[in-house]
Amino acid sequence: MSDLPPAYGGEILHVDLESGESEREELAPEDARLFLGGNGLAVKLVAEHVPASADAFDSENVVVFAVGPMNATPFQSTSRGVVGFVSPMTDGFFDSTFGGTFPRAQKTTGFDAIALHGAADDLSYVTITADGATVEPAADMAGLDTYETCERVREREDVGYDTHVIAAGPAGENRVRYACLLHESKRREGVAGRGGSGAVLGSKNVKAVAVREGDFEPELAAPDQLRTLATQRMKPLMEGTEMLQDYGTSGLVNPVNETGKLGQRNNQTERTSRENAEAISGERLHEEFVTEDTTCANCAVACGKHVAVQSEGITEAKIPEFESLFGTATMQEVYDIKRVMKANDLCDRLGMDTISWGVTVAFARECYEEGLLSADASPHLEFGDADGLVELAEETARRDGIGDRLAAGSFRFADSLDDAAERYLHGAKGLEFAAHSPRGLKGMSIGYATATRGGSHHDTRPTLQYQGEHDETTDGTAEFAARSQHFTAVGDSLTQCRFVSEGGWGERLNERYSDAVNAATGWDLDPAELERIGERIYNLERLVNVQRGIASRADDTLPYRVMHEAIPDGPSAGMFCPPSELEAMLDEYYAFRGWDDDGVPTDETLERLELTPFAN
């Protein structure tokens, strides 16, 4: 194997939180070629260091911050980082991506991955420099929200925004299972939103991780070629992301609602009135509340926005994303956008995933509606209760009253209720679904069912389905879902923003991607080999989950409503995914992947993908 391309920093930093000591490991050239970085490197480290029997909150779990070979290069929008860990939501491998400036700063330290092991004795934060890591006391940060924590760490480090901080809020300290991490940079926020990374960090007594910039700069094999490739993609990129530039992802509310595939009232229906949709739309937010565009490092799209809502005491907050508007507005039947923005800002500051929290609240509200929860449980369980939504955010982060049950997520909440509660779940493998309909988009039906992360829309992507591919047919849809999973695994390993990759470089892996990687690394990948890397990463994720006992045919399923109740009205009326349809797609999916009838990668598949050592 040739030397490691100097596009990589070349080291992995292992930090022992209990002792405060750190150890450097060289990144092997063969591992870079097999797993790229980011997502791929994170799952490799989790597979190597976390026992299959370890609980997400055990000290044996690790939290990995990883970047890829394309970070800090002319390849657009690569200030993306990956957090990898065993999730307290799914009990399986999970990776969550985030933007801002932290990932680019991490790349300058020369550490392609930073792995946090064990647990600190007392509340602490971790500082990373090119020299290694220090574990600092943080008792004074207990109870601070995410923004306050970022500011406090910057004050302690005393170099302003040259310290790049990602932090847990009170929800992480209290082990709300879907607690997230928020990174506040000078330019915009980045949120590692899904899976519970904030809760795992909280279980390790870590309040924040800070990176001080180093001097490492990647050396490219063919810098002029990569700059030319990036320049050629600027025009299509800017044209393909025009809606994001104007409105951010909130611009999806109106068009998705018009398809009749936007969940309402805990997904009882999938379309609201135009008046309701307009009330929470990106267009309205832009016209009345947006104060400025924000952007990650090395990105011209500027899809981030800040909003101000004077009546709610909000002078500057992150705009609600489309997925957040789904979770906290349409699933609640709450169209008071000011109260919705207040609830979203609270989630960001308290450190909670707006999707899982919102869908869990909607689940509880339907259980109350169906008599499975009494009025004594909470006064805030009526659909449409906007003020109650705001109160429930506070209660969940504090684990007060019903907030303690909401903090467990909808699947564990359902376990505490009558068996009938399972009929109202909206998720897979313990993770609540994102906004993209598993009834109305066939690619999402099989994509969610087989996703290593459960209800994530960043395994199989919905983008092409909204353009009419594999939205209402099952023909070839299993292969489409699998290859989309390869695409996202590669993107999260390079690492590149999904909006930029889909908008400017293509929704499928193609020669543009392989040419860019080759220009950075000096390798000779073709698109097929690049896709095989994505296939390898996804199979390793599956193997980790198989070993943890959460990935089998019985686990590759969808909730009751998706399989037994058709969309009742609107343009997509009649659509659902009956069990026989799902079973047929699973057969095709497993055959395409080279898995056995129970969804386990065969020995031949593991050998072909050079994963046999991980099977032991």
C-alpha cells in the first residue's frame, strides 16, 4: 500500500476522559482507502472499541469526531464533521453530521478523528489542540444552555472565536435520550441533531468539546485540477440550491404539503390547508422574521438564516429547518409560527433533537386523544396547544412531570402504555421518522426499514423521489434505496454537505465525485470503486448492529399506521406500504446486498468488501 495522501492529517487522537491522558494513532493508508474518513472512520473506530454488549450510556461507549480528506480543500461545502457513537435511541451505531467551523478547525490540528473514551469523574470539557487534548473542569457550566456553554468555553480559552466549541445543553446533562449537540461559530450554528450524541456526551460527564486551530494544511495531489472541477460546478450548484439560498430548508413546506406527503396530527393525515402551510412557510419566515443569512466555512449557498421574534423575546435564533417545522408544527397541528419558533429555539438552547422531541410529543398527544393517557398526565396534550408545546420543551429537558417520559422517546414511552399505543408510533428501530413520508414515498418505505440509523432521511435520500423516481413504484426501488445509502455513506465520509452534493455534484455517485477525490488524494478510483467504499461502510454499520442484536428481518420493519392505514385524503390518498409489499422489497434488497434471508451480511459479502476481520 502506498503512503497516506497528505490530504489527510494522518493521526487519530484517543482521549481517556478519566485520566485526562491522550494517545496518538497513525491513520493507516489502507484504512483511508477503505473507509475514506468521517462516517467511515467513525464506524471503524466504534466497531473496534465498543463491545457489542455495551449500553449507550456505559463508559465503554466512545464518541468519535471525524473529518474527511476533502475538508479544507476547494471541494465545496466540506466544513462538515461527523459524530459517531452507539445511540441511546437505537442501541446501534449512529453517525450525526454538523456544519459550522468546528470541522475545518479540527482538520487544522492534523487529527482526522478524535475518540473520547471512558467518562470523566466530574463535569468537564475537552480542549483539542495540535499537541493533543486536555480535560478541563467545568462545574461552573452545569445547567448552562448550549449557547451559554460555547460562550463560557471561549471565555476560558481566551482566544475568542478561534476556539471552536460544540456543546451539550441541560438535556444532555439529564440524559434526554435524543439530546443533541450544538456548535456556535461566528458564522452560523451547526447541530449534530439526531441519535442522542448530547446524551452520550452527558453520560461521560462532558459538557463540551473545543478545538483550537493548528497549522496543518492539506496538500493535494492535483490542486489545479480540483479547483477547476469545483469552479465548473459553481453555476449548477448555485442554480440547484436557489430555494435554499432564499429560504433555507423551510422553503420545502409548501411544495411538500402540495404533494399530500407532509405528516399532520401525528401523521393521521398528510396534507393541511394552504393557509396553514403558508403560516409556517419559508416564504413567510423570510418576509417577516429573517434578519440575516448565515453560512458554514467554504460555502457560497448560505442556507442558514437567523430570525428575530420580538414578542417571544428572541433577538437572534436559528431558523427552524423543514424537519423541525414538521416535528413541532404540522405533527402538532400548531400553526402559530411565533410559538413554533420559540419551541425550536428552546430545543436548540436546551440541546434536543427537534424531530424526535416533536414526534414524541405528537405521539403522546394522540395517545391522550385515544384515552391511553389521562388528563392527569399533563395539561398540555391537546393537538393545537401552542403554549403547551413551549412548556413541554422545558419539562422534557428538565425531566419534570410528563417530560421524564417524553425524554425517553416515543418507543420507550409506548412500552409504558397499553399495547394499543404501538399503533401510533411513527419511526423505525427506535428513532422517530423525519418529515419524508414512508407511506407516500416508496423509496423511503424500504429506506427507513433498512436504515442503520432507523428513522433518518440521511440514509436513503428523498430528493430524487420528489422528482418522481421511486416515489410511487416498487420496481427497482430496493436497489435504489441501497445505492442511495452508499451515496450518503460516501458523502458523510468525504465529508460534504448533502445540499451541495445533491444540488451541485449530483444525486448519485458519478465521475465528478471520483475525479475530485482522485485530485485530492492521487488515487485512481472510478465511480464503481467509490460506490464500493460506500457499500463497505454501510455493511460495517449493519454488521455492528447485527452483533448488537438490533438488525434482522424482524427489525427491518415499519410502524402499524404506515403498513395498515392508507393516507386518507389529498393528492396521495390511498398510499401506504402493506406488509406483503415490504416483505417483497426486503427480499430484493437483501439479494442485492448479498445478505441472507434474515438480513445478515454473508461471509462472501464480508470477504468481497474486506470486512472479514470485523466479523470476529
